Amino acid sequence: MRSIWNGVISFGLVRVPIKLVNATESHAVPFREIHTEDGGRIRHRKFCELEDREVTAQEISRGYEEADGTIIPITDEDLAHLPIPTARTIEIVTFVPEDSIDPLQLGAAYYLAAGRAPAARPYTLLRETLKRGNRVAIAKFALRGRERLGMLRVVGEAIALHGLLWPDEVRAPEGIAPDADVTLHDKELNLADTLMDALSEVGLEDLRDGYREAVEQVVAAKISGKALPEAPEPERGVEVLDLTTALERSVRAVRGEPAEPEAERPPRRRTSRPSTGGAGGGKAPSTAEKKTASSARKPTPTPTPTPRTSRSGKKTTAKSTAKSAPEDTAGDTPSKKTRATRTTSRKRSA
């Protein structure tokens, strides 16, 4: 890795030659400015306003502008003679517990590599001292035209330098928190703890830059001439839930459980339309349903006539039953015995 700054670490009277190397890198998809009409690249060129001509990088230096607009040239040689000991030195000023550093102060991160072979021993000494003391070193150093504050800590077998904001550069969070007097219930706090524990199962190494991957898919589709990937449907209106219900559903979602437990689900309504199998793909009827349907299709049998005893002691049927007899026998005529019985009954009645 290419170094961006060379100097020494001042640890009391101990000097550790080091090289400053970037500890992070950007994976953002690079874009170029182009002319919308023809796609031509847009170039930003630097012009001298006095000569009205473009100048090269070798012709450009620094300058300090006074209140009246006067420019005072400042060269690299001028900056090399700054009256501070941190011009080329990372000067350790104190050691503090790591948790005493407010994360709001953290800035860019760098690795400190040993500058030369003789630097290996003091470099290792400083690293092991930080490990044994379980502390971090606070140092001052000059970089890119200003003196900065930094934190040295051990990362693996290397020493890392984090740029820090000066304490007066961090704003106080006054007026940020809500003014309303809010009372939380124990159940809400317990559910929030459960949700936090469930979400804690995701490791930082599992997280990915979804936006960058989506941009790469679009670029790849444009290059290959394929259709652009479909954008996801916008989310529908979120149901307004109370805090407890929202927490409960969140915990179930993280755990992969149903949105509602079986006991809490409302009963489904049954429709009167029977389900049929076959080509329609419906549910096959049960055995009880088949019996009910079969009974409905059969004709209602004619009730058996109740016999009654005549004066002669013989059993006979009512007239209405006799009249319906031909229908029950599919058109057959009454027998001779039946006609004789009717005639005898009429004579005795007379």
C-alpha cells in the first residue's frame, strides 16, 4: 500500500519512524459528468483569471486570502518551517481508556507502518504497551495544512491512527430529544430487549451495500443492451399499530414466525357454496357431504297407507290411498279381490 505521509511517533524520548497508509477504501460506483445531448465528457479546467489561460498542476500553489482580498502565497517550504513539533511528528500526549472517546469525534482511519528496519523494535514496544494497558494513545499531528488530533489503537498486530475532531468541534445535542414526557411500560421495554437480541444475530460481515449492487446491475444491463431490472413495488400504506403490537410483530418477523400465532388468528368464514373436485381444482367433498347430496337427489318415498279394519273384520285401506295405488304400481289395474271388497262394503253400508 502506498504511504501518504512519512514521519515519526514521539513516545517520550522514544522515536518510531512510520509511514501513514489509508486504512479504508471506497467501493462506490464512479460516475462521470457528461454532456446530456451528445454524451461528451465534461472537463473542469483551471484558468488563471489574470492571464485568462489554462494552467497546469505544476503551476498551481497555495495562497492565503486576507479580508481585503489580497492573496499571500504559501509554499511547501513555508509549511515545512511551521513552529510546532508536530509538523512531521505524531506526538503522543496522553493515554486514556478507549471507551472514553466519543464516537462522534472519530474521523478518517489510517494504518501506521514501520518506516525502516530499525523501527521494528520500538514499533512493537508501543503496540504491546497499548495492549497491556488496555488503553489508547491520544496524539497531535499535522496533516493537509492543519494540526489534528488523533487516537492510536491496536488492530490485530498493527497500530491504527484515527483522526479525531477537537472537543470544541462536536456540537452539544441540545434541543434534539423530544420535550414530551414519555412513560414506557415494562412490557414494551422487554419486547424491545427481545427484538434487540434477535437482531444481534446478524454480524457486520454479513452486511452488504445493496445500493451499489443495484447500480452495478443497471450498468451491466445498459452495457449488454438488456432490459433494465424492474424496480420493486412501492410499499403500501403501513398499518398504524400500537407500540406493543409493532414490537411483537417485529420479533416474529425477525425469527421467521407467522405474523400472528394460531390462537390469535380470527376464525375463517365458511361460504355456503360447496367445494367440488374435478377439473375446477376444488376441494373434494367429504363423506358426510356425499351422503347429504345423495339423499337430496333421491325422490321422497310415498308413505305406506295405514290399514283400517272394516265391519267384517278385514283390513282395508282408505279411498285416498286406493286412488294413489295405480301411480305406485306404474299403471297396473286393481285386482279382482280388491273390487269385490269394495262392492261388499258399499252393500253393507246401504
